[in-house]
Amino acid sequence: MRIRRILTATVAAGLAVAALAGCSSSGGGKDESAAPGTTKLDMWVFADVHAGYYKEMAKQWNEKNPDDKVDLNITVYPYQDMHDKLLLAVNSGQGLPDLADIEVGKFANFVKGDNPPLADLTDAAKPYVDDIVKARLDLYSRNGKIYGFPTHVGAFVGFYNTELLGGAGIDYTTIKTWDDFEAAGVKYNKATGKAFSIASTGVFFTEPLAIAQNGGQLFAGGGMGDVAVNSPEVVKTMEKFQQMKKEGALSTIPGGSPDSEEGYGAINKGDFAAVVYPAWYTSRFVDYMPDLAGKIAIAPAPQVPGSKVLTIGGGGTGTTVLKGTKHEEFAKKFLAFAKLSPEANVAVWEVLGFDPVNMSVWADEKVTHNPDNKFNKYFKTNLFDVLNSVKDGIGHFQSFSNANLPPVDNQFRTVTLNEIYENGTPAKDALDKAQSDLKNEIGSK
């Protein structure tokens, strides 16, 4: 097992040029130094924690397949550099790895047209597909074919600081709807002078949950058509969040999001009492907010009454096999084991602290309620009790699959959220302006 880390954009860019200039065939070819019965696979990732996870899964594969081992050569690039390098490689057909992680916001760039450069993983998924959260497979599928395997569900949940809320006379278990959330926020702000929860300006993340619950999308045609960020459902949602900001229930956060170094610090010192974010945020609490151990309860995310959508998946990484690499079929088999098998999904929870996509793990209390698990030790309530309570309402926010999501996301993060939350521009006016700007930028399909 080899893990290389490329630490700077300059080095990564240089390697990208070298790969295109000096390679005459796909990467991942036969490694003559590999032992008999061992297949070498090259893999690109953009996160050290993912590299550690794949290292563990390669070890497990080799224990189960002693005559058909994998030698996984992992290279960790900075986020943007890896995606840029991979796009260059697929466009040229040269210097390709066998396997690559692709972040969900970048995935659409790799599945355009009728002949994407990613291998069809549909058959490889068949042994596991009945247990996998369908909405997460849909995220990395096009035209009935699966092109990427998900890492986690990323189901939105509520994280509540029970010590802070108790001091203000608030019981988090009474928060069921966004109206309840708003009322608790107003009460908390009046009692403490502090913000209850977060209005992010650097990420457009929590609001899409409420948009989905209101029956909306960011694009027409069920999320796959032209941009429609000023639809009635989006306007209704953003007006609600803007109202919560005006009332003191929400406040902007240092760093622009709860998933930033400055954000961790603010939450850790008690500047915010509630965070609505994907379940993978459990790992951020454990890793970056040690002072809150034993104080944070996990609960279902706030609901819109009558909506069938109780939660959606937020964020994610689709792991892919590049089409035409020399060990494509072996890579598919290994990847299905490494991402979809029960063994893999136990590791997703125990190693990464993410909510696994294989729901058979959700029912295994020896795993989910293990008292020695560091995540179970940290939180007052059990994540899987919450997930099981909403599992029939996990929606697929189709807009996350639209090829034009990147410019829409950029518009919100750089302009629209600041207009609504910082400048006080009426939400409808800000969304009308965003719609006009985006139509000029990306046009109509």
C-alpha cells in the first residue's frame, strides 16, 4: 500500500502537464514489480481521510481474496488540483488513474454527453443494490447507469447543544418543524443575546433541504431543466430563512460556514446552539470541537408539515472507475466491495464517522450502538436511532445532479446569500437578480 500526497497547486499542475506530455497510454497498467496474484490499481483522492479509508478496505479485500490481491497506489491531491488534473486526463485519454474520487459538485463535469469517460458500474453494484439508499445512487447515475459509488448518505439532521438550550429553557425534542425551529431561535436569542443557529454565506447547503421539503428545485423540469432559482418554492424558503435572520434566530458565522476552521471555533465556544447539517458533521464535532463532548444531541432535521421529504443527502463523493483502464473489471469488483459492501459501510462509520449508504448496517446494533465507538461516546443521542426514524423520507434533491449546479452554487455563495443575509435585500429581489445573472451566464438548454 502506497499513499502519496501532492501538497501544492504548483506541483500538482506540473504533474498534470507531465502526465499529458509523457504518457502514451492510460495509467494503472500492469506493474511488473507486483507479486503474482496481485493487481496494481492507481487511485486519486482529494482527502487524507479518504486515503486512510481505502487503505483499510484494501487490507480487508486482501484478507478475503488472498489469491486475487490489490496493490492500491493512492495519490492525495489538493481538492481543486485533483479535479482539474482528472478533467485534463479524461479529455486527453492519457495519464488516467484506475480509480478516482469525484466530489458531488464536480461530478456533472464528468458525465456530460452520451459517452462519459467513466465506466458503467451498474452490474458491479447488483450484489448490494437492494440495501443501498437509492437517492444516493441516483446522485451518481445518468440514463439508468451508475457511474459512481457514494461514500455516505449525508442525511441532514439537527445538532443541538443541550447545555446552552437548557439554560434558556428550551427542550430540543419539541422542535419538529421549521416554525418550531424559528420559535426556539427567537426565544433563545431573547434569553441569551446570542444566535440560535447559522445563516451560512460561504456555502449554500442547509437551505436546499427546506427547498426540497417545500417541493422545489433550483432548476425547472424536476431539477434537470433550465435554471429556476426564483421559483415560488425557492422564494418561500429563502424568505423564511431571511425572516429567521432578522429575528435573531440565525446569524452569520465566521468563515462563512459551520464547516470551516473559524466556524468550528465559534461553535465550540458556545456562540451557536443549533446546527442543521449532514450527518457526516459528527466527525467535525469529534475532531474539532472537543469541549462539546457529552453536550450535543442529534435529532431529526426540522420538517415542513405534510412533506414526504424528511431529509436529503448533503455533500458527497462519488468514487469512479475510469473507462478503458487496463484493469477495469477488477477495479469495478474491488470498488463495489470498498464502497457498497456491509464491511465497507461498517468502516465508513467506524473510521470516518459518516452515515453509511448500506442500510443493513443501520440495523446492526452491535455496530450502531457500540459503547466503545468514539462517536457514540461523544453524542448524547444515537445517530442511527435518528436515521432509522427518517429512513422512509430520504429524498433525492435532483438539482444536485444538474450539470449547471456549479455556476448556481457559485452565484449563491459569492453574491445571493450575502445579499439576503448581510445586506438585507428582499429575498425575492435577490433571487430575481440571481435568475437574470445565471440565465445570462449559462443560458437555456
